[in-house]
Amino acid sequence: MSEILIRPLVTEKMTSIQDRQGKFGFVVKQSANKIEIKKAIEKTYGVNVIQINTIRYDGKLKHRYTKAGVVSGRSAGYKKAIVKLAAGETIDFYSNI
């Protein structure tokens, strides 16, 4: 189960969404579906998940100018899951620091 959750999203935007709406963000494995994500979060953090939204991001295009010419590529893509918990429940990402 732990290989499904890659890392939590801790950004300014995600922190404000946590405070206002009680939703938490995670970067998850590309092939994971909503049911697997829900089970992994409930098992790892001991909370009840009500709703999950998933978003797939393509990697950004990168260009590098070298002596041999222009080298084009793409950074790695990822999948993001936004999770809404039951009322009164929360996840503390900083408890293990």
C-alpha cells in the first residue's frame, strides 16, 4: 500500500485548501486508481476518506542549447490526488519530524 502514495503535497496553495476546505493533496503512483488511493490513505493515516479527485500532469518541456545543437526533452509526469476527509478529521504531516 505504501508504494501507492509517493509523497504528500505541502505547498502554500495546498495548505490554504487544507485550512478552508479540509482537503489534502498527495502525489501518487500513475497507475493507481481511486479505490487503491483511498485504501492506502485510510490504512496509512487512520482516517475516513469521503471524496477523491485525481489529476494527471504531463512533464514540462525542456530545451537545452548545446554545442551539438538544441536538445529537447520532457521532465517526468505525475499524478496528484486531492482527498476530502470526514468532518473533524485531519492529517498531521509534521508529527514525524
